[in-house]
Amino acid sequence: ANLLKVDNGATIVDLEKYDLPPALIKKSDGATLYMTRDLAAANYRKNTYDFAKCIYVVGMEQSNHFKQLKAVLKELNLPWSEDIVHIPFGLITLNGKKLSTRKGKIILLEGVLKEATELALKQIEAKNPSLENKEAVAHAVGVGAVIFHDLKNDRTNNFDFALEEVVQFEGETGPYVQYTHARAMSILRKANHTVDTQAAFSLTDDDAWEVLKLIENYPNVVRFAEEKCEPSVIAKFVINLAQAFNKYYAHTKVLVEDEAFNSRIALVQTTASILKQGLALLGVAAPDEM
């Protein structure tokens, strides 16, 4: 059956049975639209890449458009229409104000990253003035802070972006997690100990146990993030692990060479490794020194 219908000179596909408004394929003046191009692009991508899934990471305000796209592909009897996936995300405001390209109210990402790097450098110079390659570390921290803040919020939530808060080394921030990783790496350098993986592990205190429970759950967190296309669960996990580790470190003499020394260093090493991996999954670097 011919799907295309002419309505007031425009070409449409009726999607009433999907409880959706008609998909506008061609305007009355013959001009094509987003839908026309997205249908062609989806077909091209399937033929070229034979994708398992075609994922569109586009703002939530386009949800209807992608429902229509999927419905039109379904009406064309294309079995891969189910593999079209829209991953919506919320709106970012800057210091409480909405950004708009149409109204010229925009802030370029390049400027945000530059300012974030400068703010990170100031903090690094205050905390560790003798650090080598300060500029490279500041870049990793500044850029990482912006990425982390974007991804730690539930994907569909709207959130406000205030740069000064984002680059703080305290609180639920990317730099806090990076700093915790650097602290763990510093402990490992001081310990100068190769963990004996064959030895019996024994850590009985509550603070260590909290860290261990989080470590054990890490694979489940990653799987859940992948299934739900929700990176915020990884960001929240590394914050929780960093907090638990810092509490453990504050209450424990990690470097005392007693019978539990090997176990404690193994815990520090595993924590550092998972913090680094978790940050890497978010596209954030983890400097060994800060």
C-alpha cells in the first residue's frame, strides 16, 4: 500500500494507529525536512554498517520525532525498525539561564574548557606547587570536571551548570574522584610493595568492608549502565567508592608493616584501578599525581 498521502499540498505519512501526529515527509513547496533526511540516513546506515542498534543521542524535545521515524520505518516493513533507539537527555542551564542558539545566547565549549583548566591550575598550584607537568594535569582535571558534571546527572534530568562548583576538589565532583585516585597512587608509591595475590586476605574493620562491598558490585554497575544507556550510575558509583576509600584512609594506618599490610595495599591498589577504569568509561583521565 502507498504510505504517502497528500494533505494541503504537503506529503505525509498517517501515523494515527501509533497515536502520533502525521509524519511530514515533503512540504507543499517540495522542500524536504528532517524526517525525509533521517529516513534516508537510517536506510544508508543499515545498508552500509548493518548495525545491531542505531542510537540517536538527542535532546528530549525530539522524542516525538524519533517515535515517528521508528513508526514510518515499521510501516515500510523494515524488520530493523526496532533497532532504532533514541537516547534522550535533559536541558543544561548556565547559572540558572537557558542557552539558545536562535537568540544568540550561547557559550562555546572551547571557552568553558579553557576556563575550567585555568580554575583547576589555580587549585593545583595552591595544593601542590612542586607538582611536575602542572599544565597537563590541570587540563585533565578541568576537562574531566566538565565531562563528569554532565554525566553524573541522570540523563533525562535538566540541570544547572556553575563552573566554579564543578571544578572543586571537594564534594561530588570529577576532581574529587581524580584526587582520590591520585592519593591512592601516592600510597602505593610510598608502600613500594608488590601485592602477593596468593596470600590470605584479611580485612575485618567496617571501613574496609564498605570499600570491599562497593568493589564487588562494580561489574553489576557497569552492566546496568550499558543496559540502560545511563552513564550517571558509573559517575555516582565512583563518587561513592572515593568517599568510602577516603573514610577508610582517614581511620586506618595503611602503611604499617604488620600481618594485614599486604591486604591493605591490595585494597588500595584495587580501589585505584577501579576509580581509573570508572573514570575512563566516562571519558575522564585519572592523573597519578595531582
